[in-house]
Amino acid sequence: AWAVMNYLGRAGYERIVGRLLDTRDRLVAGIRKIEELEVFEPVEHCIVLYRSRTEAVDTNAVAALLSERGWFVGRTDHPPAICLAVNPMVEAAVDMYLSDLEGAVLKARECALKGALDLRTY
């Protein structure tokens, strides 16, 4: 960490953090646009935690559908939620992630899917 901080300098570090926070804010705004989902507040740092706000959409089903589409999906058990850690790799994938998330919510709702808890949770 010391070597990286010396290489980046304060300005480099602040630039990276700014990009991460912008990415987080784009994700949160996109998730909030999906009526069936709610974001846990406050959203701090670069961790986004969200879940279904309705019984018509099962959070674990959405997580399973995202996994099927190739996303690494972190989950929490209590409460059941999807946990997304924002890192530099996420920045380029925000639009694709939100599109896949919207599709997963739609499929989970229309097909009344119920997912099982994946015990590989946070």
C-alpha cells in the first residue's frame, strides 16, 4: 500500500476515489429507478447493498439470474440482499450491469421465481 500511495500521490489517489464514488452514484441512481428494488441507506464508501421491496420479486432469484448472466454476485443473509463492491473494473460495466439487473428483476417477477440462498455470502 505504501508503494502504491507513493506512486499515485495524493492527487492520483483522489482521482481514483472520485471515479469510484461517481461509479457508485451511477449504480445507486440506476438501482433506484427499478421500482421493485430499494437501496440500503446510507450508501457509504464503495459498497452498495440493495434488495427487493416487494414479495413479487425474490432477491435471491434476482441474484441467481445475475449469476447466470456472468456477474459475480455478493449476497448478505440477514437481511437477504445483494452486495456490490465498487472497484475500478465496475466503472465500464455500469450500464450493462443495470440493464442485466432490470432484466433479472423483470424475469423474476414475471416467472414468479424463487431463489435459494447461496451460502457463499458476506
